[in-house]
Amino acid sequence: MSQALGELLALDPAARELYLAVVAQGGWVKSAEVSTADAPALARLLALGLVRGLPGGTFYSAVSPRAFLGRAAGALRSRATELLRQADELPGRLEELAQAWDVAPRRIDRTGTVETVRDRDTIRHRIAQLVADTETEVLTAQPGGDRAADHLAWAMAQDIPFLRAGGAMRTLYQPVARTDPATSAYAAAVTPYGARIRVLDEDFQRMLIFDRSVAVIPASADMGSAAFVFDHTAVELLVELFERDWQRAERVAWGSAHTVPDPGAVADRIARLLACGLSRRGIAHRLGLSERTVAAHLARLRQEYEAETLFQLGWLMRGRGDNPPD
């Protein structure tokens, strides 16, 4: 019956039209009056119980949909009870498999709260597991450029379902990522699903952080091994490092013709730092820009806000740079 209700909710136009025609004729129709073209629609109505054949097979009579729904509701409640019972039994059925997973040997070197993995395929497998187990947030810092297209395709296959399920993802790249076709294509593909990706023109630590409880960092210069960090204090320090870099990074309009940076991003960061009391030189040092570039931005902003001094400009802009949305 539950299957019949599903079919009812997706009842095709031909069956609906035939049912309405029968009702319009007084609620019944002679079998001889049903055309060959209407035979499939009649069969569907009979299967649903919305039409029934009268004794002798010469007439068909329409049945109230409300009567059908009353029966269907009872059947669905029974089915729901059965599904709940099966859900309660499922952990027990999988317990043997879960225990086998827990005791399975891992190709890793474990030292305290750090696991060192020395095989690239195993690293990918472990990261895929972490992504699958992550519930809320992934933080990624990927310096350098020219990421392999196959790796990005693999990452996209994991990241998009995570984002669709409501996960949050923030990623840091260096400016060279803008000119790398594969990286730009990846960024343009995931940002519509809510991923936030910025660029930072500085050296920064490569890392992956999952739910702020597990971090993955390189364990060798050639990236051939990785350290999986579970120590809470160490992970917190890596999160703080990421957040510091994130605040200095620049937003980019991924997916535009040339991945042009958001024109307001630099001004927003300058405004935030100016409101915090930093000097022109301090702002230039913090953002990795030349003092001349910062001076040009400040001159434009002073004109825009009609400010006579930098102190006055910082006061007028004090709310502009507060954590602008990506």
C-alpha cells in the first residue's frame, strides 16, 4: 500500500484525466467505453484502488480518494513502525563489522597523539575518511600552486557533498592559485555551494583541520608523508594560526573571467586595521603591501569619507571592516 501511495503522489496525467472523466460521467463507466489508449491508465487506477471492476466485468466504478487515503495511512503507519524496528536492529547487525574495523591494522606509525602516514595513497584514504566523518567544518591552507587536476577532481567529489549537507569549508591559497586553471576551476565549482576561498600573499603553514579536533600537516619536505594530529592543544594552536592568516587574506571573485579580486576586499582589511590603530607602515607590513599602495588606498578612502586626517578616517570607517562576509 505504501508503494501505491507513492504512485498516487506521482499519478500520471493520463490516469488523472481518466479518473476525472469517470467521475464526471456519474462515477462509473462501461468497460466497452474504455478505449485501448486508456487501458494502461485504467490498469493503474485499478492497481491503486481508485477504480474497481463491478461483478461481471462490464462496468468500472470510481472509488473515493479519501477512502483510499484512509487505508493507505494505516498501511504507512504500520510500515513506519516496521522501519523503526529495523533501525533499532541495525546497530546490532553491523556490530561485527564495526568491531572488525576498530581492530583492523593501519599502515601508520603512531607516536602519542600523532599518527605519521608514509604512503600517498594511504594519506588520501585517511583524509577521505576524515572528510566523511566530519560534521561541521573543514579548514584548509594550501600554499603553492599547480595542484594536480586529478587530485582536485578527487577533492571536489568529497567537498561538494559535504557542503550540500550543510558543512562549512574555508580554504587559503597563495595568489598563484588564480592563474592555475585546475585550482581556479575547483574554486569556481565549490564556492557556489558555500565554500569560502581566499588568497594570502605570504608564506603560511600547509594544513587541513577537521571539526577543530584533527589536523593534518606535512611530515616531510617532499609531501610524501603526513602527520595526523589529535592532540587538542596542538590542534587549537593550528586553528589560531589559520584564523590569523585568514584575517589577512584577500577575497577573490572565483568564477569570473580572470578570477579578479573583490575590489572591496583590500579596502575592508585596511579599514579594519586602521580602526585598530595601525599606522600606514604597520598596515603595509601586516598585509604584505607596499606603503605606496596603502597610501593610494588611504587617499581614495579619505576622499570618499571626506576625512581630513587618518584618525578621523579610522573613526568614520570603524564599522566597515568588521568581518565582512565572503
